[in-house]
Amino acid sequence: MKRAGFDNPWLPILLLLPQLSIICLFFYWPAWQALRSSFFLEDPFGFGETFVGLQNYTRLWDSPQYMKNAWFTLWFSFLVTFFSLAIALLLAVKADTVLRGARTYRTLLMWVYAVAPPVAGFIALILFNQRWGPLTEAFAQFGWLLRVRLEYFDTAFAMIVASVWKQVPVNFIFFLSGLQSIPRAVREAALIDNRSGISRFWTVTFPLLAPTGFFLLIINITYSLFDTFGMIDTILRNNPGDQPVTLVYQVYLDGFRGQDIGGSSAQSVVLMVLVLALTVFQFRLVERRIHYT
Amino acid sequence: MAELSHTILLPPEQARAARPVAPARRHRRPLRWGAVGNHAVLIAGALFMLAPLLMLVQMSTIPDAQIMRTGPSFEIGDRFWPNLEKALTESMSFSGETTGLNMFRNSMILGLGFALGKIVISMMAAYAIVYFRLRFATLAFWLIFTTLLLPLEVRIVPSYEITQKLGLLNSWTGLIVPLIASATATFFFRQFFMSVPEELLEAAKIDGAGPVKFFIDILVPLSRTMIAAMFIIMFVFGWNQYLWPVMVSTEEGKFTLVQGIKQITQGLEGGHIPEYGRSNILAILAVLPPVLVVVFFQRWFVKGLTESDK
Amino acid sequence: MKPTLITTAIASLGLMANAAHAQTEITWWHGMGGHLGEVVNQIAEGFNESQDDYSLTPVFKGSYEETLTGAIAAFRAGEQPNIVQVFDAGAATVIGAQGAAVPVQDLLEANGHAFDIEDYIAGVRYFYADSDGKMIGMPFNSSSPVLYYNADALAEAGVEPPATYEEFAEIAPAILEAGYTPLVQTHLPWEFVENFHSRHNLPFATNDNGYDGAAGTEILINSPEMAMHFTKVKEWLDAGLFGFHGTSWDDNKAYFLDGSAAMYIGSSGDFGGLAAMDLPFEWASTYLPYWEEITREGYQTFIGGASLFAMSGHPAEEDAATAAFLEYLTSPEIQYMWHRETGYVPITNAAYEMAKEDGHYDRFPAAETGIKQLMLPAGENTAGYRMGFYVQIRDVENRELSRFLNGETSIEDALATIEAEGNALLARFAQTAIN
């Protein structure tokens, strides 16, 4: 809040009204219903329900499959985050160095941001087709027989490649602008101190980019948790089999596809708590950053 | 003005250096090979990004039966125009309303409507939170920002029921407004408003400007870059929606492209020859407008994105 | 615009015969994409042209799951379509919710259409019926798993298509020798589990395979027969006599289409698509194999695919329109047309007779396999199964059986896991219905 704010009593309420009413209608009301449903087993048509207490939660804890999905979600998020940050950083550093065609490179490297997730999944399906997928053929050259949608690990690999492909652009944009805002004096000093490009990067550039990286870390974790939904859905085509599934997709499978309203609501609530923790972490991080810079 | 806001957002020493480093200095590079290597990495990266799209184009030029057997190749066939015509004008539905052109229009309405609605509503809310002494400001803040917690996908069934209770199924309002119930843009605008120097407000107050005048004459023009960036981000986000349109729009006249392409890929799983040609063209059509928006307005887009993280 | 009772009455009296009178409009949500969707549209057009009182609009709602979920959400909201297509695994959800759907048999009879369940082909009639044999959902796109074979490949290997799995085990090495993968499947639960039980007349669930009600129903999958079958399949897989390419239908079938697999177990409905593809080899189909060591003669299989449910809560004149459409849909002409265009079986005996008389099966012998298989001797376990949350149970079956075939678990553990998780899901489903 600004120190010298306006004192008008009704105008701010009027200004907030549209946003608050939309949120109450389309967020809190559904969220409340999800919370309530998580304690019931409910007939999908709404004819009857049975209160089951915490059963919808305890069965998650007891289910090896849910735990397996949780682990998958964890390392999927980690790998997607790591590789999309690493590749984006490499490309940003190079794009910051070259003189010719810098703008063209930037355009070519960022447009994928706008690709719809289902389309990314559709492309991955073609690239990793078991019989003639170009990437399947390419890896076969190295003796790796990729069998996506058959082998758990191979499908996870395809999902990660597609997610990284889609996420590199955002990270690239942030890193590039972070690099371009490194003070000239710092660059020049570094150039004198350190003739080797690699050690210059690790001792000077990397620490200066760390705040951007921290911020991106959160963005990327959120991305790999939620925004990969459309992509995973297209790859699995409603047929999970023994293939890897993220927690968000499991909510969809049980609730939307399997009509298990109580079970999926409980999973939604678990996710809510998870993201709440992440958000608190993010806020504290942002605050610390403001403090230090 | 924009300069000013920029300076405020960045720490002082960074802001000074934000101007591009003089290219003249860079011309004397010690190693030519280094530059070649840099370009090689960048070209590889660009290909990594571009190749899948080129593959879609290639696949749409050859007959479906051939793709089914051999997949993508380097061969360019003659089916592109027939496939394009089919995708644009032929409908796959009973009503005849799900042509590519029709769905393109609907996607536009969804993307533009969502972006505009979200920006207007978020700016108003952010303004109220930042610029007014409000007793329940903190409460409002948390009420709004908690919405970042739960994406629509995981609360979709109750959201649908409520949309119906309000009689909004198959309407543009029902399609667009519930999507707005997330605070991303409000959050970005709040961060941006916080960075606007207090002196501006004080000066405006001395000049006798009221809250409405200050908002419209000073704050909105000041936020131009931010608005443009938000507009692009939100347009892309709205355009790319899938699951919500599937639920809410049951009238085929309201189907969007992303919805259509997903449904077509489901048609690939069936007894007959999958229509790779048509689905690839629709996929390209579904991707093109948001990509063009991002590419053409990339200056604003980049600036808005990167400044909003503060 | 909804017509009022008066306008409908006037219209039916023919007083407005010359004017464009208000028609009763009904909707039909379905999950038939691509070519199938086009045939659905043809049927709807035909119905609309055949009379003046009703107008039907079919809407493609995506996958079967999206169609069903959309319809359920719409039902809760009072916006349900008149007709919704429900797939086999989802039927228990709709039938379990007493009052969500009007039994089609009641609907047809109430609106003055004659109904006799004996008119329907044996393997078709009871799958979507209740335990008393009353038809709840109208079978629509019905198919059964059959064995397709590449006749050229079998000739090359010098063998005949197998009738039993024992025969398959005998001839498979020769097919492999000739350079083909002898066999692939396309849907583990449907072909190797559900219809496996029917083909051998084995119980698949307690409570009369679940038809007697959700309470206390348990899945009977952990049997020596299942263990034996999958142990053999795994042996074949390891010996190169069987190909497994995941749980997706198309990923497996593709190996038959490109000529690398000599046989595949698929849907009798695949026939229409295969014919349209102009494959570069001769092919035909025969019955789904069975194990002679389990049963001397194979029993009939039941149908897969989906059915049409009439959702409740509509005005009487709309229900009349729905009944009129179902009547039209089950007429021999339309059933034959549907059969011819898509490869799905005709659901009535009359339509089957018509197809026979028309010489359809002389032209396409493969088209008859599915129907004849559905008319094989019936047993007490051949009507089908009714289990709630079966979509999730199928997921568990797919998951555990894939893991077994991929060598990650033993068949004993896989079947025990399916049984345990399946029964937990069934118990949960039973709880949703109480009160």
C-alpha cells in the first residue's frame, strides 16, 4: 500500500467488486465444494452420498500407486526444471555474446512459448511414434530402442523432452534480459580479471543471475506441476496403463474420467496444500530478494 | 515515464547498465572460433525449437495413408492445399459449424475477450489494493492471491456446476469469466504499481487530481508496456485453453481451434485412416496466431514478462 | 425454443401441415469421431428427413469419458441431453444411479412401440440390461473381439488360422520362421480379461457378475485360468511369438497394418476400417481363440463398444421423440446401414437377416465373424459384467498386466494386486450409492 493513498471510502470497494465477485463465485465456491466432497463418497449423478471421514485421504497414503505418482511428479518436476533452466541458460549466454543475428536467434528461440500444451503433446506423439517416430529412429542409431507408451521410463523421457521444449523459451527470455542488465563495469572488470570464458561465467555471471534463477525455479516447478496437463493428456490419450502420471493428471483421471468425486477432491486438497507451501516459500524468497537488492 | 519505472524496478547499478552495451567494444574478440561455436549452439537450439513445426508442415503435404505407414520424412508432396482447404472450410460435425474458419473466430473471441476482461478487472483490483487506505486491504489481497493455488483443471466439475447454476453454459460469458478467476494479472499489476514512485501520487494530489483522474490520466498511460505484455500473455493463455471449453461449450458453433484439434487427434484412434493431414493443418492453425502475436510484439512481451517478476 | 404442448398437439393433428411447424428438438451426445461421426450424422439426417415432428441434433463430445462426464455434469445441472452414448466400462455408473436414465425398454413401450428383447442378437441383448433382463441402455456401436489374420502370411508359413490357443502355440513358430510376429492384441482388459471369462464361461465377479447390485460385488480375476493364460502369453512374448506394444489400441494394431504381425486380436468393428485402407495383403477374420484345456467348446463373447441411454428429466414430448428415434435406429434398414458402413454388428436378428439376404457376407465374409461369435452357445457367465468404477479397475488391470508383460512383476502378484485394488474400488463405489 502506498503511504500517501487516497481516502475515498467506497471507490476501492467498487474497484475490487468485479474481481472479488468473480473469485468468490468461480474459485471459493468450487474450492469449498471440493473440500466438502473430500469427506464424502458421492454418487456422480448427485443422488446420494456417504460421509466417510478421512477415508479419501488415508487411502492415498496407503496406496503404493499414489506414492509412486508422487515420486514421479517430484523427479519429473526436478528434471524438467533442471534441463529447461540449463538449456535456456546456455542459449541465453550464447545469444548475449553473438553480434550477428542476435534478434533472429531471440525470435527463433522464444516463439514456442505460445504453443498450446495439447499441440506439444501431439507433436511428441509423432516424434516418439514406436514405429516411425523421427526421434525413436534417431535414438535407435545409438542402440536405444525407445518404446514410448510401453516402457514407463521411455514415456517419462518423452514427456520430459516435450515439457522442456515448451518451457525453454520462457526461461531463455528471463535469462537473456537478466544477462543484458549486468552492469558494463562488472563485465569489463571481469574481462580483465579472468581471461577464461568459462571461469568468468561461473565466478561473475552466474552469481549475478542467481536471483533470476531463483524466481524461475518456482515458475518452472509450478509449470511442471500444472501446465504440463494438456501435454500429458494428449500423450496418454486417456489410457494411463502402467505409464507415468503426475498428481494433477491423477486428479483428472479419478475425478473427471472415473467419476470418483470424493477421491479426486481429496487429491485436489492435497495439491492445494502443496502449492500453498510452495507459494509461502516463494513469497519469503521474493521478500528476501527485495531486501538484499 | 517508462524509463523512470524501469529504473525503479531494477536495483540502481543494474538500471544504469540496462542500456545495451556498446557494440563497438565487442568487435575485438580474441577468438574467432569461439564465435563459430556460439553460433553452432544457437543454431542447434533454434532447430530444436523449429524442427517439430516443420515436421507438421511436411506431414500435411503427403497422403494420410502414407504417413500411417512411414511417418514423417523429407519428402514434400502435393496435399498441402487440399488439406488446408479441407481444414478451413469442411466441417466434421452435424451442424456444419466446426469448420477451421469458424473455430478460428471462436478462438479469437476467447483469446481477446479473456485478455481484455482480465486486464481491466485486474488493474482495477490492483489499483484499489495499492492506492487506497483500506481497512480490509490485506484480507482482499489474500482472498485474491490464494486463487493462485488451485488451477481450474482440479476444480473443474464444481466450477461447471456453478456456471450452469448461473445459466451461463454455451455463452461467451460462461466461457470467459470463470477463467478470469485467477489472480496472476492482478499480482503482476500490483507489483508494478508498487514500483511506481510515490512522488507521482503526491504531485497529482497537489494538482488536485482525484483517484479516477489519477488512474486514467497517469497510471494507465504509465502502465502501457505492462498492459501490452499482460495482453500478450493472457491472449496466449486464453487461446490455448482446452478442458474448460470442452465442458462449457456444447454448441458446435462455439467450438475453438484447440478444442477441435484435440478432438481430431482422438479421431486418430479409430478404425479408419487417421486424418493426419487435416489434424496437422489444424494444429498449425491453432499455434500460428499466438506465435505471431508473441513474435511481432516480442519487445513488449519480453519487457513485461521480465519486469513482472520483481 | 421449446414448443408448447399446444403447438405440438396442433402439429400432430396436421392442422399446420403446410406451415413450418415447431418440431420437438432433442439432442444426442456421442463420442464418435472421424468417419464414425460422419455415419452418426447421416443417421440423424435420415431420421430428421423421415418424419416432421422431431428434430435430432447429434453433438460430438470428444472421447467416451468426456462424453459421459459432460452428460453427468449436465444432469446435475439439469441440462442433460436426451440421449447419451455410454461406453461399456461406464455403464455401471449410469445404471447404478437409479433414476438417471429411463430404461429404453420402458421408454419404447410407454410410447407405443413394440419391444421384444428376443429380437436382439443373443450376445447383445443383456449386456446393458438389469438383473431381471430389462434393457436399460440400447446397444449402439457393438463389437466383439475377434482374430484377424494376414492370409498371405499364414499361407507363407503353411498354417491355418487357429481356433484355440493350443493351436496357436503349435503354429506360431512356423509363422515366426516365415518372418512375422505371430500375434498382437489391442486391448488387454477387453480381450484377455473380460471376454476371456465369457469365452470360457468363467465367472468374472460375484453377485452374478455384478448384475445383482453393487453391494458386496467382488472381482474374480485371481484365478488359475487367468494365471495360466498370462503365463503362456508371457512365454510367447519372450520367445518372439507374441508382440506387446503397450496399452494403446493403435500402437499395437499398427504392426498388423504394416504387415509385420500376422494376426491381431481386435474389434469386429475394425472390419470397416481395414476394408477402407486397401491393405496390400489378403486378410480375413475368425473367432477369438479359447483354451481347450479350460473348455471343450468356446462360448459366446459379449459386446464392447457403447450404448445409448435415454436420460431422465425431459418433458413427455421429448421422450416421445427419443423413443421414435430409438425405434428408427433399431429398424433393420438403419442397422444394416450402420453395420455396412462401420463394421459394428447389427443388433437385431432382423437386420442380420437383411444383411445376409443382401449378400453382404458373400462380399465380405469377415463382416459376419463378430455376429456369429455373439450367437455361439451362451452360458451363465456370458451376458457381460457390471462393476462400478470399472474405468479405474480397467486402469489397474492395464497397469499390472503391462508390468507383468514387461517383466516387472510376477503374474501372481499382478493378479493379487488387481483383485485387491479392484475390490477396494468396488467397495467404494457401493458406498456412493447408499442413501
